[in-house]
Amino acid sequence: MRAETPGCNGQFTHLNNAGASLKPRMVVEAVARHLEREEEIGGYEAATEAAGDVGAFYASVARLINAQPSEIAFVDSATRGWQIAFLALGLNPGDEVLTSSAEYNSNMISFRHAEQRLGIRTVLVPDEADGSIDCAALERAITGRTRLISLSHMPTNDGIVQPAAEVGRIAKAHGIPYLLDACQSVGQMPIDVTGLGCTMLTATGRKYLRGPRGTGFLWVDRTWQDRLVPEMLDIRSARWTEVDRFEIMDDAGRYELWENNVAAQIGLGKAAAYAVRHSLDLVWERIQMLAARLRLLLAELPGFDVHDRGAVKSGIVTFSSRAVPAAELTAWLRREHAINTSVSAVQLTRTDLLSSGLTHVVRASVHAFNTEDEVDRLAAALRPLATGRDAAQAVPVS
């Protein structure tokens, strides 16, 4: 994987794969080739010529998550796919949505907006002691008004891997649709939508899947597609049957719009095929090993705190310095040590962190192409701040 990733030989040590990972060469080449054909023969003509590659996108993503190609929709972001699925439920005043306290902040904004606009109610299910969703509490929270269970499979800044399959079992037992945000898990670990028991799943291209930015996909179980009516339709998602009548497409095409970035869609299909080709069981095993190594190294540094929770942890490692704000520390690591990390806003429900005054953390996220040496390099860069007399002075604001 390193040999096929030019960025691994670049200027920076890339530990920001939960933000946007480094792309394999073949993904970039596929996008560039299609853009060149658009330059040479025109956009419509190039799309017609590439119909096979566009079709391969649906097949590759389906193989990636053990689904059918007809259940896959291409979207320009996971957020777009998530919104399409959420709004297609047609929620009404008094309807309830059950979610975890570790739900992604953007999803929580959508829930709060829907509370104001539609009159729904959002219920935060309590956590287990390890920070993951309490499945027994989830089942107890279900009422006759429950219309959706929503979960982020791997929260963006907790390190948790949620018990998504157990949540799926509960959702199926009660006949409730289950929307799984798999932005961080697709490409990081094996995903089987049948085993997970979800009704809808969304994912982005740019993170662990290593596809182009501005890409994502929405999967909807074919048995639910007729029950989810998109809020927006056009000539891709519906077709005219008479002068004044139309019908919505009977597959996941109903969630797409006619205009899209064909080059990016082809690139995302190549990224999905690439992930399948490189055993995700092995990828997941290596990611967990590297992340565990980094957590141990960080835990040994005085003045630093690791904030990851969960019985099973992902490749996302979040930490903070008691002396240096997260934004300044991240900028200093990139400027002085050529190490890419990112700043992540603390979940609004992490009262334990917010009460301490901590609103942002540093997020280092490893992929299988990272090395033990790269993980060690991050810890070594931080060590002087842990042992120095004044860490805040050691990290001047740029």
C-alpha cells in the first residue's frame, strides 16, 4: 500500500486519515484520465464513453459492504446521503429519534433543526461505562412513537467502535429503520450491511476509503426503498410516464440527481475496488495495532491526556496537552515536524470534557500504510513538551 501511495514518500507524515487520507496512485490516475477525456471530447461524450466505469462504481461499492448494486446511490458527500435518508423518512410532529450521546455533531444539528422545523423529539440513549451506547437502555427507550434509530459507527473523536450489529438486532426486532453513519468505518474495517442489520448506511470517499473529496455513497436496503420518498427529484431520480405524471425510480437511483462529478464517481469506484483487493481484515488488524501503540506512547507523556473510549477502539486517537491548545499544537506539529494531525471539536454531549473547559482535542488517525516509525515520530515530537519547564512557550503561535 505504501508503494502504491505517492504521498507516503512526500514531505509529511500523514496521521490525518480520519480527515482525508492519502489516495492510491490508481485512484488519482482514474480521475485524471476522465478529466482529460472531458477536455478532449466533451463532458457528455466522455461520460457516455465511461459508462462501464460508472457502472463499476455501483458494483465495487456493493462488494465492499456486501450489498446489491441497485441499493447504492452516489452522492457528493456522506452528509448529503445522510440528509437524503433522514428527510426521506417523512417524520411528523411527535415522532421520536433515538441516538447515542456520541452521535456526530453535524447529525445532532440536523436533529435539533428537525425538532424546530418538524416538531420531532430526539432522545439521547445513555452510555455504557466505556462510552459506547447502552443497548439495553436503547431497547427500553423504544416507544410507539419511535421512528428512527441513528448511530455513528465510529464517532469522530472518541476512538469508540459502537456495537452496531447489536443495535441492528434491536432495530429489526422492533421494525424500526436504522440509519448508520459509517464515515469512519468504511475502508477501515470489514463492513457487512446484512450482518450489521442497518436499513440505511452512509459513507464518505475521502477518509479511510481513500477516494476523492466531494464523494460519498448512500446504501438503502431494497426492502425499504419504496418507503423512503426523497424530498428532491429530477430526471435521474424519476421519469415521466405521461404528460402530467411521473414515477420515482424503483432502485437507489431515486436518491441521485442527474448532474454529478463523473470523474470523482469513477475515482470512488476505483477506491472501493482497491479496498476490497487489500484484505480489510488485515487492514483493520494493522490499524488497531498502530493506534494501540500510539495510545500507549501518549499515555506515558506527562501533561498529556488521551480521551479515547470504548471496549473496541478505532484508528482514531484523540489527545490534548494541558498547556497548549489543540489548534496551536496541531499547527506546530505540521510546521516544525511535518506531521499531519487535525483538531476535532469535542462532542457537545461529552460533559466530562466540556466541564473541564476542554472544547477541542488533537486527533491523530492512522491507516494501514502508516508505520510504527511514523507513530513513534509523533510521540517523540511531543516528548519535549511533556518534560520541558514551560510547554506553552515551546509552541509559539505562528
